[in-house]
Amino acid sequence: MRAYHRDEDGAAQPLEDSTVLIVGAAGFLGQEITRAFARRGSKVRGLIRDPARAEIVRSAGGEPVVGNVLDIESLTKHAQGCAAIVHVAANPSEVPDPRDLAREVRVRGAGNIIEAARANRVRRVIIGSGYWVYADQPGIITEQSRVDPQGESRDNYDAERAGLEANAPPELEVLVGRPGMVYGDGAWFRPVLEGIRKGTYRVIDGGTNHWSFVSLPDTASAFCTIAEKGTAGEVYNIVDGNPRPWAEFAHFVAETVGAPGPGSMSFEEAVATYGRVVATHLRANRATSAGKLRALGWKPAYARFQEGVAPLLANVRR
């Protein structure tokens, strides 16, 4: 299906010819999603809190608008005339004690976006989440697999729920994207890369657990596909479909940048280093399928991390 919204006169307009609001547009995912929608012909408004980050949105092909996902008035203002809203805002890293604010941005922010969408008759809302909501489990994970959200993944899961509970097609259609391990210049990948280059990075218990990866550009194109073709009320995993052991990924990155392969640490050492929740996530098996997303016509440009890491590394700032 193609996603449509109704303009002020009630006429249907195709999403690719319409305006999309990206909440968190200057972030790791947000700026790439902005770029992907702009390339597909959408007019993109990129919501940012800090005017100093406006050029990030402009360089990605979007129009920066200053506001805050926690400020319903600014959110409602900037949602006017939009066909869709994408929520990938996360807590700013400069906040000294970010935990409570992180949850506010993710969960209350999702609720505010729903309210702004209703006020402006926005047809589609896409909530960005993550595959860490799934439980550690053998076999291939699908959207129907058991979840066990802990730590930050609880915020993502509750943001999903806040959105999906408001799903009421055809007036308001809410969908969720759950990316796997997104590699690119930022998020978890940058500190891992820096640790590998310094020779200080270590995997847990040999890194034999399987993870699912996806490049940053492919993640962005997946959000476009979900917005354009996804079914209201559904969740979509975003991975390249080639789950591999965590150690294999880390060793490949090390080889690519000419660094020694990473060492290993025990789970107890990981708990002492990262805390129990993060250590548990890092040791988990999450071999995940994107079959549901592929059925919409999405196909990653990089089918394996061995194809995507080197081109993206060329753009990573040192």
C-alpha cells in the first residue's frame, strides 16, 4: 500500500509529495532519516532543540525548525500540514544525569507527538525503537518473539506502547521500527571503534553470541519504507538479515582499521564495567529477521556488515 494523508481540503496526497516532520533530526538516526526522505521527494522539517545544530539538518536536505518534543505547543505548530511524523528523538548527551530525561523524551515525547498528530490530522506516526526490547533467546527473532525490555530498552518499549495504543486508522496510523545494531558515525559504534583502535575493547565471554546488524543508510531507508508502505499498528524489525557472532564483527572492524583484534572479558568483569543491565544486553543472542520489512519491498544496500563497514568507516571522523 502507499501511505496517504488528507490535506486541508480533504484531498488525498501521496506521502512522497508531502511534508514529513522528523523529531530528533540532528541526531545519529535523525539526520540520516532526514536525508533519506529528502532524496525520495518529501519536504522534510527537522525538529531540533538547539539552533546551533540547524546546519546538520540543512546539509541533510531538511528545513530546521526549533522546538522540543516535550513542548506540546511547539510540536503542534511544526506538525501543521505534515503527512507523517517520525520520532527518533533521544536524550541529549550533555545532560549530567540523563536517565529521567531520557525516559521523558522517549515516552512522554511519543504521547506529545500523538497529540500533535491528532490536532493537525497527521495521518501517520512512526516510532523509532530498537531490537534490544527482545529477550535473549535462541533461534531467529521475529516481531512475534518474546520481549524483555530492560534499562533504556524499557523506554523504547514504553514509547512504542504509547504510540500503538493510539493507533486508530484511517484517521491516525501508528507504526514502529525496531533497528538492530546500527553501524555508522555515532551511537554505540563510535566508542567501540575508538576502543578497537586503542586496543582496549573487549567482547564478553568470547563474543560468541549472535547479533543482527544494519548500516545507518539502510536503517534510514527502512523508516521511509515503513512510512510509505507499512500497515497501521504493526512493528517492523530493521536488520540486514545476516546475524553473526559479536566477536566476528569486532574482529572485522579491527582488521579493516589495521588494529589488533579485541580481547575478551568475563560477564562479571562486564557487570563491573558497564552495569548488569548493559552487560546482559551485550551478552544476549539476538539473531533477528527482517522478513516482514522485506515483504514491503525494502532491501538493504549492504546485505552484510562485511560490505557496509568499510564505506562507512571512510566517513567516520577521527
